[in-house]
Amino acid sequence: MGATLVAFCPVLLEYMRRASAAGITHSVLFANFHQDYAAANLSVARLVKRFPRRFFGFAYVHPVRDKGRIFRMVQTAVDAYGFVGIKAHRKDARISREVCEAARAYNLPVLYDIENELATVDWLAIHYPDVNFIIPHLGSFGESWRAQTALLERLESYPNIHADSAGVRFFDLLARLIERGGARKLLFGSDEPWLHPAVELAKIRLLKLPHAQEQLILAGNFLNLIGMERPGVVAC
């Protein structure tokens, strides 16, 4: 879930109301696109500190603009802010070795929007098999059925590649993902403020999975990726 960091975030407050109404107790919080991700991460850290029982923080980095300081940014995010993951977006720049190596050093999952660049998934899986990557929107927020279908094969083949469900309109692909890769390969995502968390949550409920599998998608898989187990958490 991204947050626009404006004067105590009215967008974030609206999300919190929506999430609470839907029964979502915990969320991943990171900055939206920003000119200075170090400053944006600090703003997110203040929100996480204010609501420590509600949010997990991810450090947003720009693979090109932040080149040479990514390790330092991640170190600050982990040691000073208590963040538990890294976020990068292809719209900024293609993910870099520096980002992946920082994730490896701190044993953090990376949420990376590939913007349909499936070859990048192969590169990540092959060169960084010890780093966990979460590919949001099943690989395509633009609803490319071909890209999302092709990602299913990679989810089945690569142990360190995972997907999130946010914005996936082709419901049958979510069902096929579970059939082919298992419930452990999918994480629930809301992509608020762009999407409504209750709508996204309903898609998971409609899969009508056994309770244990549903709980993996809603919380367990994420908590496992960050090295934490916390029963009863529904995160997005």
C-alpha cells in the first residue's frame, strides 16, 4: 500500500477507515513516487512510529538516482526505522544489483513492480536465488493477460519469486496461481489509495480456499518473508 505524504495524510486516514471496516488489521506502508526517497522514507518512518501496531514500513529506493547510497538508505531504514522490506518500481528505473545486494545483506524481501518486463524476473531468480521478490499485480497493473499468464510459469519454477493480488482483474488467474504454485506464492495486496481494500479482500475470500491457505495469503506468507510470525494478522 502506498501513501501520499501530505499534511497528516488524509488519504492515509481514509485508507485506515476503509481497512478497519474490512477487518484489515495491519498494512505495509511506503512512499508514493517521490523526488527524494530518503526524505520520503523518513516521513513513512514517522507514520510507522505513530502507529506501530498498524503498519510495517518498506524503504523505497530509486535504482539510478540513489545509486551509491542505496545500501546506506537501507541500513538507515532497518536500523533506525525498523523497516522490513524494500520497494522499487520499473517506472523509476530497472532494478539494480545494488538494490538486490542490499536486500541480501539485510535479508529483506523486495517488492518490485516489473511493468510487464518478465525477463527481469528470470534475471532476479537466477542471480539472486537467496533474495525473495514480490511481484505486484501478478506482473501487470495494466492488466496484460499475457504478462500475468507468463508470470504464473515463473512463480511455479522459481522458489524466491512471489506475487501479490492487488489489481488483478482476471480472477481465474488467481485461482490458477493457487493451483499451479500453491497458496504460499501469493500475497494479498490492496494498492491503496488507487484501489479499495475491501474490494481486493473480497477477491481472496471468493477463492473459497481452506482457512489455512487463505490465512497464508492474507498474512502468513508476508510474515514468513519478513521473518516474523504473528497469528491473527491480516496485512495488505
